[in-house]
Amino acid sequence: MKQLNAEQAARLKAVLKSAGIILLVGFAYFIFVKLTDLGIPCVFNLLTGLHCPGCGISRMFISLFSLDFKAAFGYNAYIMTVGPVAAVFAVRHYVIYILKGQKNTGRLETVLLIIAFALMVIFGIIRNLPQFSFLAP
């Protein structure tokens, strides 16, 4: 296996530090919610009474930590479906960044990001229609 040079090692360290901070904050939030049963409310939902595409994400992650995949899917089917694909592309993006120092995405990633965003907006609209109330968190 090839050793990382100094620049690659520095980029890896920065990526791991950022990921560690995100995971630490997420874990602290998870513990807080489990202990207090208080979560961050959705401002969009409070103002409009509608569910945004991200509504239910906190409960989804809590269900995932409990290995309750059915409940997690019920809280946010979009993120449960698109999330794993997005995670693969994110890992690929950071590996390229660490190894080559390239931060920009390729054409395929840009197109997929636009499609994912459009699908997210469509999901946000559909989950508020009475016929699709099963998609509400």
C-alpha cells in the first residue's frame, strides 16, 4: 500500500478532524434528545404547518441508532433512500480531495446533485399532499 505524502496526510488530518467534530456534535445531540426528549423543531413546519423535506431526520437517526430501519424509513423516506448513495459520493469526493487535492466535483456529480435536489423538492411537496400522508414524519 502506498504511503501518503505530507500534503495528503495534512488533508486527511483536516478531513478526519472535521468529520470527528460533526460526529461529536451529532452524538451529543443524540444523547441530549434521548435524555430530555427535546429536539430541534422544524422552523418551516412551525411557520407553515407543512413538512419540509428534512422533517423527521433527527428521529430517523435516533431510529437508525436503535437499528429500527422501518421507523427510520417512516420518518424520512427520502434521506433513507438517497442518503447511502450520497454517502458513497461524499466518500469518493473526499478520497479524491485527500489524494489529489481537487475540491471541485465532476460533471456526473454535479448532474446527480441537481437531480437529488429536484427530487428533494418533489418529495417535500408530495409528503404534504393528503394522498401521500404516509410520507409525513
